[in-house]
Amino acid sequence: MQNRGRNIWRYFQRASLYAASLLMLACASFGHHPEQVLIRDPLLDHYTDPEQASQTARLQWEFAVMSENAYREGLTQNDEAAHKRIPHARLSEANVRRACADDSLELPLSGWRKWDFPGPELKQRLLDEGLYMEVQEKWIPPHTIAVVFEGSKLTRLSDWKANMNWALRFIPTHKDQYVLTASIVLDAFYAELAKRKDELQFDPNTGMLHRRDGSPVRIVSAGHSLGAGLAQYFAYTFRRPAAMTPGPRVTEVFAFDPSPVTGWFSAADQARDDSVTGLQIRRIFEDGEILSYLRLLTSRLGMSAQNPAIWEYRYNFEKGINSFDKHSIRRLACGLTMAAKPWEK
């Protein structure tokens, strides 16, 4: 018994030292220049020297804008009329600045077309569980299909239930947004892809989607906070088991201010292991946002260098605001868009 007590105490000491080291490392890197980004390369297992934020923002801003607009659209779909927004204008610097200064305006986005998916019946079934998601498609190369999940709302009980998936999943009758994503959403999305066989063709040899002209089509998922967790889980569970008809892969996840709950252990091992082969996960967040402290203690225990390769991008667009405000997807989307300057293309 004495030995066991000593072992527990040593474990506690090591864990405390590890947590303190992580927090000291985090604090030491806080406060980098707003025009820079700190990137954690999964192969190096540490943050590299600061780089220009504009370079990475150009690859991420559209998915941040989609995540923000999906979040607000989800609130509207739940009949919260106070959150209804004026549709965005064309993409320009002036319109981006105007939208970022006025919360009633959607953030501008161009070159994407929203699918009529999910249909009314499925949409209502998902909304009953607090889940809103949408699919956007970009025809300009690189041709991309983006599956975007709404983030969480503090006063919505279904969101809290989803955030407790790691514990509640052991209850046989438990149902939450993760459960719906891995079953109903996946089945419906596969059926939708099959309906578009005149536009999209699957190559079983490469596991890739192509347009009829042979150009590749990538599938990505995105979301903010809880939506980021769902986006990762969607990617983990997307590939069908070997016994079933194979399908395309999600190749990249854009997870903004992500929840530490990703459903990794809820996914069936065979499907998950196949799904994450070659998967790139981009965890993108504002320096000091509230969940970053929790992720320091949880994500390092399961950070992956490959299959999936988990990257982190730490920006510092916002100065002098609290950790809760820094968790705002709207602030992060505005920062990324202003850094990317897409109107200069």
C-alpha cells in the first residue's frame, strides 16, 4: 500500500511538472506580433519561429468565414430571430471592414455555392438535437466540397450534452450530435454524393473524387468550437469499413478554436484507422482563447505526427481582450480575412 501511495504521488508530481512546463511554454510565446503566426509542425513536435500570418491565412480564411456564417445561420434556423443577419455583399476590402464592424452583416465570401443539403426533413431532425450543418462547393481550382458544422451555444442543453460525449457515450441509449454525425449525416451525405454521379465520379483505385473532366475534387470539413470537434469526428468516421462499398476520404479538417472533444475513441477502430490515413488536421486559434489552456493539458497527450497529422496555428490578431472574447469565431474570421487580403487576387 505504501509503494502504491508513493507511485501515485510520483505520478502526480510528474503530471504537475508537465502541466506547469506546458503553461510556462505557452505564456512565453504569448504576445507575438499580429502579423505573425506560430505554427506547431507535427513532425517537429514544437512551434517553429514566427512566420507571416498572411501566408497561412490565405489557405484558411474561407473556412473560418463559412464557420462563422454557419454559426449564425444555425441560430436563425433555431428561430432566434434576434440573430438574423443581412446577407453579405460582394467580396471587397471595404465590405469586409464594414461587416467586421457590424455584427448584423454576414462576412463576405465569393466563389462558393451552397448545396441544397440537408433537405427539410433531415435538417429539422438535426435541429431537434441542436445540430446545424451545411455543405459548400467551390468550382474554381482547387475544386473543393466543404462540410461545415455550427459551433456551440452556451445556453443550449444539446450542445453541453455533445461536449460530454467522452463520458455519456457509454450509455447505450445516448444520442447526441456526434452520434448523429457518424450515422445519419454520413449516410445522407453519401447518398447525396451518389445522386451527383453525373458531376462527381469516384475512383476506387485512388480513393479520390473527380469531376467528369478528370480534375480532382477534395472533401474538407470545418467548424468552430463544438463544430470543430464535429468536423474532426466527421473526418474520422467518413471512410466506410472494408466490408462496405469504399468511398472518398476527407483529406483536411479546418478546426477553429476547437473543442478538446473530437470523438476519437467513439469512432469504430477499423473505419477510423482507414479514414485518417493521410488526413491533415489544422487546429487554428487565437492566442490565449479560453479553450487553448484546456487543450494544452489534453491535446499533447494525443498529438499525432501522421495519420492524422495534427498542425496548430496560433494567431494574435486581437489585443487586450479576455479569453472568452478571443474564442469568438467572428473575430478570428475577420483577422484571417484581413491578413489574407483575398480582394487582391
